[in-house]
Amino acid sequence: MSNGSLLAPADTIVGMARLRRQLECDIHLVPIVDERGCGYCLRFLAEAPDARDLSMTTRIEELERWLLANRSVPEELFYARIEALVGRRISPHELDDPDTLIQRAQRPGRTYDWDDW
Ligand SMILES: [Zn+2]
């Protein structure tokens, strides 16, 4: 089992689609067999609670899970959920630095960090 699969840069969608065939979902430990991604993750997203109803702790835990796992769902669903959890729009660039994104999401209030990219 290779452990060298880092998140692909967000702008290499085609490359990712190919890469994803060899991946498994880090969350559910099942192979990701096609472009649709992990069936369990998709089902979770389809029924996911509104991020605004979650406690800060729950939101951050879920955010960490998405950011640190292999990409397991299509790009647009991934972005939509991350943005819901963070509570604002994000730039693809922010995904390169999950730690900072998680820290920002923990700030009280909804600050808009467009200044440093
Ligand atoms: Zn999954």
C-alpha cells in the first residue's frame, strides 16, 4: 500500500481524475473507482446537515476530514461543502494550505480574507 498520495493541485482537474482511479477514500477506506468519487461521501453530502446548524467543533472536525483526506468527491461538491463549512467563499489557492484555512475557519465572526493571495 503506497502512502505517497498527496492532494493534487486544485488546477489539475484532468490529472486528478486520472489519479483518482488509483485512490481510495481515506474516510471510508473504499476504492474510488470512477469520476463520481466515493459513494459514501456522496451520500453524506446529499444528506449533510446545514453547516450553519453545526457547532464550531463539529464544523472544524468535518472541515479537517475533507481537507486532509484524498479528494473523494467531484470538485464542485468538494468546494461547495468546504465553503459551507468555512462560511464564506474560498479561493483554490487556500486549499494548498489546509492548516491556515482551518485556523481561519475557527475565528469568531465571518472575516473575509481576500487580502493575501
Ligand atoms: Zn468516502
